Amino acid sequence: MRDRVPFLLYRAAEASHRLANVMLASISLTARQVGILTLVIERGPMTQKALGDDLQVDRTSMTELIDDLEARGLVVRQRNAADRRSFLIHATRQGLQAKEEAIRILDEQQAAFLRPLAAKERRILADLLHRLYAPHDPAAGED
């Protein structure tokens, strides 16, 4: 089992995620919260449902994550003019700054995580992972 590629990919992803959370703790964020900020900033305001679907986070957890980000002044909920039953999540100026700092930390995290690989191996790994994921990427058909 330990030599199976899916098992190794899963374990590597878990280890990377743990390291990201440890490093992001210095700014009191988690990888999931950074994912929320990144989506809202890069794609524009989104509903909680859309965020949860994109990040594969269940409704209850997403509500808790958004509540925490909102309490810290990183996002705000605003009524969705297109659907008055829902709210759009908007990043605040503080949220933009937090995302920039988080990305700097995640760049450091990536360098630390990939340190056992030579630069050429890192490029090869990234290429192979892109090729493995591309046929399964639900966003591939969007554009």
C-alpha cells in the first residue's frame, strides 16, 4: 500500500497542508481561510455556497470559516442583488493585506516542502501533477 501512487500523493498533500497551517498560524489563518480570501479576491465576490463548492468545504464548516473571517474584519457579507436570499462574500482592505502576507508565507512553505528536490525535479513534479489532474479538473471546461 505504501508504494501506491495515490497513497503517496495523499500523504504528501496532507504533509504539505499541515506545514502550511503551521506556518500560517503566525498570522492566525488556516490554509482553508487563505483559500477563501484568494477566491473572493481573484474571482470577485461569491456566495458561501459557491465558495464551499469550489473549495469542497461543507456548508457548516464554510459558515464557521466565513464567520471567523468576518469577525476579524477580513471579509464582509453583502446582500446579493441578483438573489436576495443569499449574500456575497467580499474581501476587505484588511483581507487583501492578509492574503498578500499569506501568499508570501505559502511561497516559503512551498520552498520548505520541496527542499528535498532539485530545481529540475520540482519542475518535473509540477508538470506531472498538472498532467494527472487536468483530466479531472472540474474548472477546466470553464473559460
